Amino acid sequence: MSTSRSFPPGFVWGTAAAAYQIEGAVAEGGRAPSIWDTFSHTAGKIDGGDNGDIACDHFHRWPTDLDLIAELGIAAYRFSVSWSRVMPDGRTVNAEGVEFYDRLVDGLLERGIQPLMTLYHWDLPQALEDEGGWLNRDIADRFTDYALTMGKVVGDRTPAVTTLNEPWCSAYLGYATGEHAPGLTDPSKSYPVAHHLNLAHGRAVTALRGVMPAETEFSVTLNLHQLEPASLSEADAEATRHADAVANRIFLDPMLRGRYPDELIDGTSHLTDWSFVHDGDEAEIAAPIDFLGVNYYAPARISADGEYLWPGTYRAFGAPIPGPKTIMNWPIRPSGLTDLLVRVHEEYGVPMMVTENGCAAPDLVGADGIVHDDDRIAYLDGHLHAVLDAMDSGADVRGYYVWTFMDNFEWAWGYAKRFGIVHVDYDTLVRTPKDSARWYQSVVANNALPSR
Ligand code: FCB
């Protein structure tokens, strides 16, 4: 008979969300547009023509949202700060914007919830985009000023800070495929963008250490890709190595080893001019972090001649993976998370937090008014077992944040795809916990997974 599996004492149980996906109130409190306001209001960019103007109206409803997180017993909340609320023109501090997050952090602490503050979850102030955005090297200093502003205001009460969320998406979906803001389709621009994101991260960590308490933990969140070759051929193995350099090691290596992968900078990559990397940049990027945030949803299969060009590569293609998929068409493979965490542990030896994991599901509201999302429960259960498997193999994983607390604006998919453990009725904005929320509540309360 199988027994329940426990997590170690002190394991952090959280849930995550991001400003543009939930806040709404885009023209209130002195906020100015971000690149996601511009992008979502551009015809044809978002499914159903949706935008984040109202989203979940969390800007007004945050006290009851935090009440619900507390009621579910969730111990930690990963939120992101809207840069364009705090600095509408990218430079000048807007007191009302800062106060919103000041109150939010106090509200979390009053309810016994530990804050994990993400500084950049993709919503660059449009004013900075107009100056070249992440292509302009000055962005590293703009980001550092913004980070310092937040660090000085909430730093005394915020035990953990994440600089960037998924810079891969900013660099490749924003500049190569155009699926995300600012919607450019010039892959060669992805590399300087990735570098400036890395530089902003390292510079901000160093600056924040100077103004925040010594025990503050600093991190960055990467959506690392668990890549596998489509066949045993050398060509597919080589394509997979190339995709790994472009998707994973372009961030991991400078951040954790102080040096870009040779393949990227020695001219064998299709972008041979890396002059945007200045002397000393790699050392700045390698500012020590306390843990790495890992977001994982699905593995990917790579071939030398597959279906579509893998973003940012020139000889690696995505190939289909057979087997079960979520309604995003993302393959469901919990063991991919184990493999990923073990790999990062073995190659980089860094403590980790799973800062996002979850799934979109059909989420039909039952006759009783509740979403009975057994599919999501199975997904979460499988992936939490995968986290324990990785820990059994030696990976130092300190916590898990389910993506996401409530249904919200899912970027290019708009409101059509629901990832929440709490259902949101977009007509009334009423929040109702799904079965998965109750399931997670009991996992958190027991610090253990139920027997299978
Ligand atoms: C991640 C994003 C998050 C959410 C999930 C589904 O890439 O960080 O905001 O959209 O995917």
C-alpha cells in the first residue's frame, strides 16, 4: 500500500500571480501604459481581442484576494510589481503607485503570508520602450533605479526578491516570434535583449544588497526548457545542444558561472557580433543569488528538421511529443520537472524554488457552482511528486508556487485559458475556489501529498 509523502519542515508553499494579468485599473493611481497595454490594444495580437484593462480588478479587490489566500492556508505569495505604476514615465516615482505595493506587502504580512516580490513580469513602461526598451543598454540602469525604489520602500518587509520573470519570453517571444509585447519579429535582436536583461538582473541584485536587510534572499526566475532530442541521430543531438545554449544557458551560464556559453560568443552561432557584451558585463551578471526560481510546465522535443523553428535558433526545430496534453496542447510530463531540477542541481549547484507550475484546464462550472478540476489536481499531484523525486536525488528545492491563484489574463490567449486554482467569473468578478484549491489547501496543511 502506498503512503503519503511528506515535504521537509520549512518547505515554502506558495501561489503566484503577475501584475498585468490581475490588477486591471490601468489608468488609475497615476499609472501610465506599459508595452502590454499597447500590445493588447493592437488588433490581432490577443485571442478574442482581450486586454488587461479590468482583468481581475485585483487593484481594488486585493484585500479580499489576500483573505482568500490566507483562508486556503497558503503561506507565501509571489506577486509582481507594475513598473509603470511605480514609475509611469520609467524614471519619476509615482507615490500612489509605490503606496499600492506598500499596502499589499503590509496586507500579506498582517495575514501571515510571506511575500516574494517579482520586479519585472514583462510590463515595461511604454515610455522606456519608446527609448529603445530592452535593446537600449541604458535599460540596465533604469531597471536598477526602479529596483532600488522598491527596495527602499518595501525592502524592510520583503524577505525575498526576484528580479526578472522568464527573460526567455521577453527576449524570444517579444523579439523573435512576436507573440508577446513589443511584438517584434527580428531574431537577431533577441540576443542583445537577453544580454541587457541579464545585465539589469545582476546590476539590480548588487544595488539592492546595499539597501535591503542582509538576510534578504535574491533570485531570478527562468522558464528553463527541458529539451530532448527527437531521435538518437547526431544531428538531433546537436540541434538540442544548440537549443539548450540559446534557451537555457544564455541565462544560466552568465548568471551562475560568469560566462556566456562558447557556442554563443565564438562565432558558431548565427549571430556572430556579440559586441554588445562589454568588458566586465559577465562579472556584473554573476552577482551571487540565494536561489534560482524555476518555472516548469512541459518538456519540448528538438530535431534538426522538425515542425517549426525553435525561437531564437537557426538549426533547431520543435517536434511533437506523443501522449497526454493540457488544453494548451502542452505535453504533460512530470518526470521532466525531476530531470530539470536534478540537471540544474548537478551542473550549477544552486538552491531552487519552483516559482511556477500549473495547468490550464476546461474548468466547467458544475451544477453546484464549483469547478471540479480533477485534471488539474492530477497535474499538480504528479508535479509535486516530481519535485520530491528530484529532492530524493539530491536537488535542493526549497519551495513550490502554484501558477496561479486565480484565473486571469493569459497573455496572448486572453481570458480563454484558465490556470487558476480559484475560478473567476469575468462578468461578476466573483472568485470561487475550485476543487484544486481545496486539494492544495490540504497538501499545504499536511505538508504532504495524499496516498495514491
Ligand atoms: C508563464 C508566465 C505566467 C503564465 C504562465 C502560464 O510563462 O510566467 O505569467 O502566463 O506561463
